[in-house]
Amino acid sequence: MNKSVAITALAVSALALASCSTEASNDDSTDNGAMTQTATQESPETTEETSEETSETTSAEESSSETTTTAASSSVRFDEAALKSELEGMGYQCDDDDDCTKTEGAIIYDVDIDDDSVDAEVQGNNDLDQHFETILTDVGTAFGEYDFGGASWDEIQTWSLEAGEDEETVLGNVELEHDRGEDDGIPTRDLSVELIES
């Protein structure tokens, strides 16, 4: 009878142990699930923080880029030495003040160069319009592929040839002023190209 009680007690103990083991296993699973869930919940926050940092970095880079672009556009100037050299290569005589002239018969071509403006004038009694086109072509050749704030020299020259007396306009980043007049009784036609400060 003692054996029977002992076997029964052992069986009950084994069942109790198995039950405890199952509960502990379930508790572990629940805890692991909670931890997994917590980690999953934290993940979007980490993503948002990373996204915010990336956004801030991008904004800072864009701001820096805009500053650089603005600085570059505000410091644009005409290269006096290069313009002078090009005009001298076309037969103009230039002085120390970057005033370049060329004479062909009774026609006088005059180009005055500054770092923020260029004035081109032609004087003469015959075919003034034709000679005005010549001086504009010379100045355009000297400028080469220079970008006038999105406008080209061809656009400037076209406007100048079609402009009326004492007419002004703005193309790109330059203000243009066209004028017909006289100098000591000799007809003149000139164009002033002046950079607009940004």
C-alpha cells in the first residue's frame, strides 16, 4: 500500500512539474513577444529620427548651395583684360584706361571697357548703321560665349540694331541703352551695356 501511495505521489509530482514547466514556457513566450513588440514599436521612432536628421542635413546643404550660387552671381564682372586683348587682336588700339579705338577712313569705332559696363560707339557720316553693326559684332566676338544672366550677345545685338533713338531695356542681367546723336556735328550711334547689381 505504501508503494501505491508513493507511485501516486510521484505521478502527481510529475504532473505538477510538467504543468509548471508549460506555464514557465508560456510566460517566456509572452515575455519574448512583448520584447519583440516593444522593439518593433521603437523601430518607427528610430526611422523618424533618422529621417529628421537626413532632412535637416539636406536643408543645410541646400541652404549652403543657395548661398554659394547667390555669391557667385553677385560677384560676376566683365574681364577687362580679356576684352581688351580680344579687341587689340581685331586692330583696336587700347590705352591704359581700357578705352579702345579703331579708325577706318572717316569711321571711328570706340569701345570703353569697365568691369561692370561696356560702351560701344561709332562715328561717321556714311553708312552709320552698317558700321554700328560692325562694332557690335566686334564686341560680341570679344565677349565670346559670355552668359549675360541667361541672355546671349546675339539677343543684345539684335535688340540694339532694331532699337529706336534713346531707347532702353533689360535683357538677362544687363541694362541696355541705345542712343543716336552727334559729336561735333558728326553723327554717332552707341550702345551702353551695364551689369545690374543683384
